[in-house]
Amino acid sequence: MMATGEEARAARDAKLEQLHERLTAAVDQLVSGEDWKRALEFAARFRAKSFNNTLLIWAQHLDLYEAGRTSAPEPTFVAGYKQWKALRRSPLAGGSMQIFAPLMARFASSTPQAPESWRRLDKHEKPKPGETVRSKMVRAIPVRVWDVSMTDGPPIPERPAPTLLEGEAPDGLWEELSALVVAEGFSVLRVEHGGMIHGANGLTDFQARTVAVRTNMDGAAQVKTLAHELAHVMLHGPGNPDATGHRGIGEVEAESVALMIGAAHGMDTTAYTIPYVSGWAGTIKDKDPAEVVQATGERVRKTAVTILGALDTAQVGTGDPPGLTRDPAETSHRAGSERIAPQMLVESARSSRPADVAVRSL
């Protein structure tokens, strides 16, 4: 007997609740600098996904591995059922993961400047002559994804990964990061030692519009420091309305962006110092540390993805299987949905199912 619409919605809501609880548990585990570093290194390799979905993949894949349902200790390429079928691979029974995905609906308006003028189009309904049509997310649902280790089929091509000698900077990364700093209206200065910049490795001066990095470090440390300062430029300027103004959060955000930039270039980040998350998150009045970590994680990921997308350098993959082609519209919709907190995702899923929607994987 087929389930009623009400029963189907209840089953879907239960899955979303379970997914939210799993995500909350994963966030609660990020209590030390080492855990935070590992999560960011993982997110750098799966930066096609939101930070929340990265944590879900990380935690669920570990569960499957410990249960003997996948032979890979860590995931490498993650995609949905149709995406794997398009690559001629079939997901195996007994092992899958769930992540949040937005449902998209079409809206039309003859006066798009007026927010109240947009009306939702029914399935197969065509817009009226002269109307503008846009798609937007209406709610979220849980969707299943599989790592390549949980699929069967012809091998997929491996992307070449950048390799570095210890202490060596990735080829061209200093020049590319410097160009981004200059594009933000800052000058890049290389100073001989930390004594010239108050004993620091790097220093961003918003009043003088300069970014300084000391040169008596190895190349990898210099580019990591430059990425750190670029993150300050992008996130913490006096005119940035999203800047928290909290020094501890600002430093962790900048260092976390730098860690992701390095990890995406195959840099060894084990020597990088990440302050204990519990130390800085616990200092925010009236905020639960897990909430602060979660909000900061997505802000860090988005900034790192913006920087990495502007670099013409050899980088590790994004977590999508090689050969998978995404609709450009999917990327733009994904960016908007990532700003939604897990509880909002759960609540939005309780609305009625739209008549004309498309499922996008975050």
C-alpha cells in the first residue's frame, strides 16, 4: 500500500531531524585545534560542498568504514545517484550517506524590481509574455550520496595532485595571492624580519593599505602567511559589515582560510598553529561554542573557495568525481542555500512540496 502524502512528509521530516542531530554531534566534536585543523583540511578537499555537508560526509563515512561497509578509510569523490550513473558507475547496496540539498522552484514577474510581484509557477506553466523568470530555493530535503568506494563500474580518471618538497611554496602561489591583495587595493611588502612588523609573521595595516610578510621564513610559511593576511583583508576591514570585531575569531578565521588554501595545494599543514576552538568560541557572550564554530566554518569555506577560484594554480580536486559536469545554475543556487543554518533547513522542509522543483546537491 502506498504511503499517503502526510506519511511521506512525516518520514522526510524524521530523516531531516536525524540529519540535523548527526550534524550537531559532528560540530560538537570540534573542540580542539587539532580537530578544527583536520576538519578544514577535509573541507579543502570537498570544497564543492557546504561546510555543514562536509561535516556530514566526514562523520557518516567514518561510521560506514568502522562498520565494514566501505573499504576506504576516507572518502575521495562524492556524488549522487544520477551523477554516478552518468559516469557509468552504480551505487552499491548497503552503504550511502545523506546531506542537505535545496529544492528549487520557478517564479515569474512582470516587474522584477518589486519583491511582492513574484508569483510561483505551477508545473509545466509557462510565463506570460514579457515576464522575467527566476529559480530560487524554497526548502531543503535530505538526499543520498555515495563515495566512489561505495560504487561499482569502470575506473574514473585521477586528477594529478600537486606535490611539494618540505618547506617549498606551491609554484606561482605567491604571485597569484599577491595579485589578489593588490586587487583589493593593498600593497604587498616583504620585510627582512619580524622585528619590522612588531614581531609578527605578517601584518595587515588597513590605514596604510599594506600587507607585509617577513622573508626570513621558508617559502611555504611565507605563502601561508600571505593567505592569512589576504583573509584579513577580505573579512576584517573596518568597513566590512560581517566582521565580528572579536580578535580571537578574526585570527582563527584568517588562519583557517590560510590552512584551506594550503591544503588545496597539497601543502603540509601539520606545523600550522590553530588556536583551540573552545578557547575562542567560548569567549563569545550569549553564543554556544558549537554555533560559533559552525557559522565560522561556512564563512571560512566560502572565503577560501572565492580565493581558490581566482587562482591559476595546480590544486587538489573539489570532491566531485573527475568527468562530472555541473549545471552553472546549480553552483549559484548552492551558494545561496549554504547560508542556511541546519535548524532552518529542518524547519523549511516542513513546508508543502512545491509543484515544480529541481533537486540540487550542495
